[in-house]
Amino acid sequence: MRAGVTPVLRYLKKIKTIKIGKLLITWLISYLSILLIPIIISGIVYVKTASIVEKEINNNNLILLKQVQKLIDKKMLDVKQLGLQVAWNSKLVSLFYNDKPMNPEGRYSISRLQKDLRIYKVANGYIREIYVYLHNSEMFINSSTSYSMDLLQTVLAKDAEISAEQFIEMSRQELKHVFTTLKIRQNGNKEATAIAYILSLPYDIYDKSIATLVILLDYSTFLDEVSRIEELQQGTVLILGENNQIVAITGEKYYNISLEYEKLSDGNLLYEYINGQEFTISSISSSQNGWKYVFMMPSITFMVKVKYIKNLMIYSILICLIIGGLVAYIFTKKNYNPVYQMVQALAGRVGIELNPGLNEYSFVQQAINNTLNEKEIIMEKLEKQNLALRSSFLARLIKGRYDQTVPIEEALYSYDIRWISDIFCVMLFYIEDFNKLFRKASLKESDSMEQVKLVHFIISNVIEELIGKNHYGLVTEVDDMIVCLINVNKNRMEQIEDELVEIALKAQKFIKENFFVHFTVSIGRIHRTLAGIPESYREAQEAMEYRMIMGNEKIIRYSQIQNPRRNNYDYSLELEQQLINAIKIGDLETAQNIINEVFEKNFSGEILSVQMIKCLFFDLISTMIKALNDINLMNNNCFIEELNPISRLLSSDTIMEMKHQMMDILEKVCQYVESSSKDRNKKISEQIVSIIENSYMDYNLSITSIASKFGLTAPYISKIFKDTMGEGIQDYINKVRLNKAKALLLGENENLECIA
């Protein structure tokens, strides 16, 4: 045995030198918890076993008690039948109404009744004696003798089994088939308890009895048959009355015990401590009266086997725990060693501190996570670099600036670009507005850049998905614009231009409805070689320039705008001067009509080239500046800063936007001119009135001479004066001269010739 234990002790000493980690404890607890399964099952088995044993004992006791019930109930039924025989005995009935003293005839009937009583007693061995008490004659009759009440109260007072007081007490009650216990006297005046059957007579009269029948049952023979049942000899059988009184019991040892009648119920076990000892009590009710037949058995009698099973389970569980715990610990350490070595190996490489009590799996997981995270970061960086290189390659390819040092096929393979044909087309996207997508965001400069990136990401994904259904598309950024290089499927060449327009329209609609982003699309022509990609890109750029004519959110194909037929625009110097004059005098309607005429002549027919459109734009801007200079508005800083005409016109992207801006500027300028002209015209008119008042006698006074003094034309000052005063200058001169002549005629100092 010592040789077998020594290796185990050596192993235990060895495992003590290994540092215990949290995982070791966790595994050990896990293995030991497995041992709880048989322990729990054993506990459940023990409880079930005890319950089954208890149930079997209860069932067995009930079977025994039913035998007791059958035996005693049969005897009680026999006693009842005997009582009825005695009650209906004609000899007894003849004595009911005899008064004392008893006459000879009555004495004779008594002697005959005694013979019958002796026969009844002999026929039923469990009957101790039969008594009849005649109330009227106060006579007592049993199987052997008869005597009067006086004799019972005097001479026989000490020797009678049943005292006179007991008979008198019974005679006062109406008792029908009552079984009870009576205190009687035995030989030597020794008190004893007997079971008595009492019946008030006559049997069929309930209002007042005239006789009382008492049948004393032999106490020992009453339970004699019960005592002979072997299974009942392990405990005590007793009969319990409704008043908690023990009617009969097998053995005197527990005669003075106290049991509560109400606690006993048929078919259930009751546990009670009697004289410091636990008893298991079973009971069943009598079918003849209110008695309960009770069987008491010391609990230890049947618990011996249960306790044996319990002890056996406890010892087996302890042995399992000891052996199982040792085995679990040994195997746990054996399984833990590789994990411990792996943790020690990782601890020095991943840069994670191995804290005491740290779960080794958590440490390994953390180390793996750190490694994977680092790998993921590296892969993200590589992917970003690859995407940047791929975008740069596509941008150079689209612009036609590809470096030929690396074969293009090798570059295409390294960037995972797989052409499906040698037919290409370039699609260009110009973002108009995306503010609604980020309406609630508080913008910073960095946020704005991120938002632009997000918008580019949305458009790129949608376009790639739509193109990818039938073709092969690559989306990148070139000069801050989104460019889609489309590798066209050969099988769909027939309607390719219409299909590309349809794709652009779908993208515009989807992105506008879901992301509130507005953009314009231009499409270059289809080219059948890789070298045609830059040309298609140039065409898309040129088509995008016609956005100023076509307007925002349009689909512009290069085929629509190539080879413009007109290389000049219609905006003469005369028309320009008319526009300037209209602005100078604040004639909004005329100015607007001229602008509409210019736009109608140049943009309603054949398309102008982009260069000509830009020249027209600059010409119109120049006209506006000239007009503003002529009316000295450029010196009015407040008005010019608020109107900001130059910036507004130069920032216009489309012809319609420029026309709208020009109309708005014209309206504000004309309103300003009209307001300023009213004040200036009033002053000019007042000065003209002053000149006329002072120079009306001048023969050469005329509209021309007055206009020369102001440096203005005669028609212009005529219009100003008429608009202000409501009449012409010449009419006013004539009116002044006429009024002065009237005044002179009224005077007496001058003659008519002098006045003229």
C-alpha cells in the first residue's frame, strides 16, 4: 500500500509548486460540481425512498386497522343485536310497568328473565355481565341475581360492580345503542374500567325510559383477537372516544397518554412524541359509532431501514467527494498545465500584464483580440492605401496620364480590375446641393469634409450597383468630382446611350428621394479602346460645362452639344446702350424687356459654344457695371455692399440663374434710381422756375438755353419739368410773361409800348 501512495504524494508535492490560476479554480469547481449531480440524485432517492416507506407503512397500518375495525365493529354489532333481543324479551317487557314492591308474579318473571340472561352471557364469551334496571320498581336484574335499589345503596354499596348512582344517572338519559366506558369495582373493591353498552327501554319510546339495559363487555377479551394479530404486536392498538377518552388499549403502558381526537384523520400518518419517544400514529373510524381505532408504533421501528439507507448514502457520498475531489484536482492540473504554459509564452510577447487571479482564457482571448485588432488595423491601412492607389490609378487612367513603366495588365490585376470588354464610357457627376441631408447638424469645417465624403460614398455605391447589373463600373474621384468609368457589356450595345441615361435618371430619383442629394450628370461618348477613356472623360467634362445652359439636375450627353453651329452671340452696342439708358432713368420694364430679348435671341435656338456663352456673360456683367457707374451708384457704398451685384453675377452657374440675378439687380437698381430721380428732378424743376422768374424778360430765354445751363439735353429737362410741374417749360415761360404783363398794365406809370 505504501508503494502505491508514494507516487500520489510525489505528484501532489509537484503540483503544489505550480502557480494556481483562476482557470484552475474554475475548472476544479466545474469538475466538483459534476459530483453534485449524483449527490442531488441520491438526496432525491433518499427522500423518495423515505416517502415510499412511509406510504407503505401507512397502507400496511390501514390494512391492520381495517382488520381491527372489522373485528370490533362486528362485536359491537353483535352487542347491539343482543341488546335488541333483550329489549324485546317478553319476560322483560312484562316487568316494565310493575311498581315496588315487586309482586310474586313479577318475582317469577324475574327468575325466568335471569335464565335468558345467563344464556345470552354464555353464548357471548366477551360479555362480562348483563344488567337491567327497572325504574318503576327500582329493581336491578343480572344473569345471576336481582336486588332492589335500597339493597344496592346499603348492603351491596361496596361490592356491586356498578353503583346505584351510576344506574340513576343512566336512567335520567335517553341512551340508544351507546358504547362507553364505566368505572366498575372488581374483587376487593379494586377499580377497573369496562366497556359498557347502554340502551334505554322500551326501545321504541323516546320521550321517557322506564328501564335501562347495560351490557358490560369483558375488557380483556374485547381486544383479545386484536392482540393476537402478529403485525400489531410491534405497537399499541387503542380505541379513542370522541371526548379524547381511551376506551380500550392493548397494554397498560400507554394507558394515560393524551391524544386529540380532532387531529386523527383516516388514512393519514401522525407523528407524536409520547414519553420522549416519537410514535407514528395511524387511525380509522368505526362504522358503528364515533370511535377511532388507533395504531401507535414507535417511529424507530420502521425508520431503522430508512436510517440505514440514509447512512449508506451519506458515507458513499463522502467517499465519492473525497476520491472524486482528488481525481478532479489531479486531472484539472493535468489539463491546466498546457494552458499555463501557453499563457506564460504569450505574456512576454503580446505586451499584456498577467495579473494575479486573471482568468487564463480571458488572458488568451485578450491576447488574440489584441493581435486580431492590430491585424485589422494593418489590414485597414493596407486597404485604404490600396483604395487610394486604385483611385489614383483610375484617375490617371481616366485622364490619360498612366505611367507605362508598369504594364497596365499587371496593374489591373493587382487592383482587382477585370474588364468584361474593350468598350468604355465615362460618366461625370456634379453635386448641386446636399444641405437638406444634414439640415439639423451644426457644421464645422472637419464635419463638412466628412459630409462631402458621405455624399460621395452614397452616390458611388448607388451608381456602382445600378451599373453593375448589366455592365462593369468603377467609381472614383477626379479633381473633386465623382467619375464613373463604365466598361460596357458587348451584348447591350444597341441601346447603350439610352440605358446610361436611364441609369442616371434612376440614380437621381433614388438619391434625391432617400438622401435629398441633388446632382447633374454628364455622359461622354462610347469608345472602343482603352485609349479612348481620356477622350470620353474630356467629352463628359465639356458636356458638364453646358450645365450653365441646360440647368441643374439634368442628364447631359456629349452627343447633344458637340459641334455647336453658332460661334457668335447677338448683343449689339445699340442694344447695350438702350439697356444702360433704361437703367439710368430707372425704367425697369424697358430694362427687363431688353434682358429677355437678349436671352431669347441667344438661347432659344441653336446652341452657343461654351466660350461664346462665357463671353456673353461677361458682356452682360460689363453692361451692368457701366450702368451703375453712369448713375454714380458705385460710389454709394452702403447700397452697393447690400446689393453685391458683381459677386452675384459672377457666381451664377447657369444662364437661368444669371438671368434671375440680373432681373433682381435691375429691380433694386431701378427702384433706387426712381427714388433718387424724384428728389433730383424736383430740385432741377425748382431751379428752372427760378431761372424763368429771373430771366423772363430775356428775349433769348428758351428750353435750349435753360438746358445748356444744366448740361442736359432739352428733351430730358422738358420731361423732368413736365413730370414734376405738370406742364411744359415753354408753357410756363409764356405764363410767367403773361402774368407780368398783366401786372404792368394795371399800373399807370408805363404805356403799352414800353410794356411790350
